[in-house]
Amino acid sequence: MALTLVQNLGLDDTATSQLTATVCEPTAAANDQQLFMTGNWFASSSVNGGANWTFVNPFTRFPASAGGFCCDQIVLYNAAHHIWIWLLQYVSTANGDNIFRLAVCRDTQFGSWYYWDFAPKNLNAAWNKQMFDYPHMAFTDANLFVTFNMFLGNPWQRAVVFRFPLATLASGASLGYRWWATTNNGSIRLCRGAGATMYMGSHNSASQIRVLQWPDNSTNLSWSDVNVRPWSGGAYSAPGPGGVNWLARLDSRITGAWVSGGTIGFMWSANRDSSHPLPYIRVARIKETNKTLIDEPDIWSQLSAWAYPAAAPNSQGQVGISAFYGGGTRHPGHVVGVKTATSWDTVLTKTSTHGPPDQSWGDYLSCVAHHSTAAHWVASGYTLQGGSARKNIEPRYVRFRS
Amino acid sequence: MATKPKKTTTARTGAKSAGKPVTSGKARGETAAGAPSPEDLDIRDRLKSGPRRPAGPPLVGDTFERAAIKAIRDEVVPKVTDPKNRKSRK
């Protein structure tokens, strides 16, 4: 069945108060008529399925903490516990440390948030000058998982994985949680669609992925290393009209991850090579039971580059994606797609009218199953419309199905 | 494709408590943070340009040429996946 865009909405200035950035990093989620969308540096909610949006200011919505609200945000809706979860990253203090804020509200009290703050020094007193950056968030049946990188100034220090009980997040009781850190892998990506075990991925090398797994019923996590076909990284380039390279910020970290029907999938942006004239999306599908590689159905083009994939399964186990496509004769465009038996069915939701003059774009998108029509997906995206200034960024809320 | 089960390594995790949540009303309290000016945001936007800082240990083999050479030797390239232009319902 062909992919259908059920909703394809651009958020206007009323919805974002023009608090938009060319590195927009949008995320979106849905609970029937309740929608919530975040991005740099806005949040916006709807209670009528996207007909109207209300701007929510992440700078002022909560009390001041650390150096103030910074940038990265993620929103998710958990249907099993009827809660919205909103993660916000804060600016470092003069000491160099920051916090992330984990805000929760019940769907019956949409917008009435309560929250917990987390600083690196909460995990280890010696990390009192370090900061969290680049969050990801996904859940299993019983837990919410959050990953971050940690930096001391600019140098990367480690990656951290948090596990929070969803029942406690929903009840608002005292929150006990578990955590784990590693200096061997960065930018750990969590799988969407997890059941009783969370799977995560990170590159070991340009030809091997570490697949981590943390069962809900265990205080231990474990990992296996899976060889994949070698790929290229380095400095990415895909000049569009006017020679604007919208991929100057791109790197190879895994940005899309899912588990569904016994298959774990990871997606990342790879650089051009002898077989691909432009950057493209590498895909590795791995058998859940024994962590062997199934196949590598990459997404690529002779005409334009593909980058920044996000992925999620729907309730039927089909895999949906949100990504960007641009370069050559095209400014960056936002695309959603679904995995078919033999390839990918992909559709442009909107193409930019301009390229980013500072060559900055990214750094992530989101794709989640819709609630309550779980056969549908909700994707976030963005384009530049009518100019190249940051205020010309138009975030997109897209609902699609196959 | 390989079918041999992969070797698994296990690690222990730690436990912590974050206590009870802070309840935040809808109205802006006295401790509410201020928002930066549009000019400040313009500066923040420009600071995002350029390559990202490394976010993990260096990846072995993450160089343009080596991987490219190996790719052409090994790869069976799937068909291209250009997106379609398709109209939405609304």
C-alpha cells in the first residue's frame, strides 16, 4: 500500500513565536487530539489535533536553573501510563556543569508539568564540571530510557544511559533510577518499539556496531558487537543551489533505531564513496535473537543527499522514517517513508525555498508511532520558507501511514 | 551472512534517587527564567555553524578513502530511493 500523508502541517510564527533556529532539532508526539512539538528553541501544543497550536516558551515555562534553558529537547507520549514526557537541556553554569530537566504531565492535566533535574555530579561527585549534551529518549514496557553524551568543556568524556520507572514518573512519587556510563562508545541511540528489553546502538568503528541491551527485569546490561559493511565518514558535503553545503555539521552517529518483529534496526548518515556519489543513509538490520546481520537496505540517491534519519515501528511492525533530502538542484527537504518488502517508499513533505547560509542543519528529527491510531506515525521535520534567516525556519508536524 | 551467535559482555549498572518532583504551576513564578533577546538567539544560531565536536572515541576506519575502497569491493548497491512528491489529505 502506498504511503499517505494524513497530516502535513507547517507551524507558523504564532506556534513558535519565531523562536526557531536553523539547527532546529524538532521532535513531535501525539495522544489523539493532544499534540506536542519541540525544537530549537520553542515548544508548541495543540488540543484539537493540530488545527490550532499554542506556543509554550521553554525559556520561561519553568523556574531558572543552571545557566538557563539551552537547546536540545525531546517530547514523547507514553500511552500505557497516560503521561507526556518532555526533556529539556540547560546551559552550563560558570563552573561548566549543566542539568537536564525531565518534565512529566498526565494526559488528563495536559500542560501541568512536574519535573526532576539531573546533573552529572549527581552520578559522580568528580563530574562537577561536566555537562550533558545530545539527548535521546525512548521507553520499554516498564521504563523510560534517556541517553546523553557528557563533555568537559569541549572534549567528550563518556556516554550515559539512564533508566527511570514509568510508573514512578506517572505517580510523581520519589524517583529511584538506574544508570550506566561508558567511555568506549558515544552518542548511544535507543530503539523505538522496545518491549521488555531496551536495545541501543553505537558505532565501534566504521565497520562494527555495538548493540547494547538492558532488560526491564535486570540491573545488568550487556552488549554484542556486530560487523557491518564498511562505510565512509569524514567531512560531509552535498552542495545545493548556490553551492550551499547544508551538511557541514553532519557526522556519522546513529540517529535512527528501532526494534520490531524480531529485528533490530540502526540508521546513520554515511559519506559519499565509490558506490554513492553523495552522502546517504546506511541501514543495518540485525536479528534480535542472536545479533547476526540480516541485511543492509540503504537509502541513497544519484541526485541528492540523504541525512539525519529517525525511525520507529508502528503497531503493525512496519518501519517508518523521517529524514532530510537535498543537494544538487534541491535545497534541503523533509521526507517521510516506510520500509517495503524490497526497498523504501518515501515522500517529500516540503522542500526548502532557500539553503542555510551558515551551512548548518540538523541535528536530529523524530519519528514515533501515533497514539491512538498506532498504525500511523508522527514525524517532525523542518524547512526554510521564504528566506534563509533563522526566522524562516518552518517546523513541520507530519502524520503518515502506509 | 554470518549466523554465528555473537559473544555477549555484561556490565552492572548503578542506582540513585532523584527524590520527589518539583511541581510547576502554569503561571510564571518569581523564579521563572528570562528569555534571551532575538539578537542573542541570532548569535546562538550562528554559533551552531561549522562541524560538530567529536561525540565519542575516534572510530577506527572512519576515513574517506579506506572505506570507499572497501565499499566498492564489497557492496551490492540496492536500487535508488528518491522520494516522491505526493499530496497530503489536508
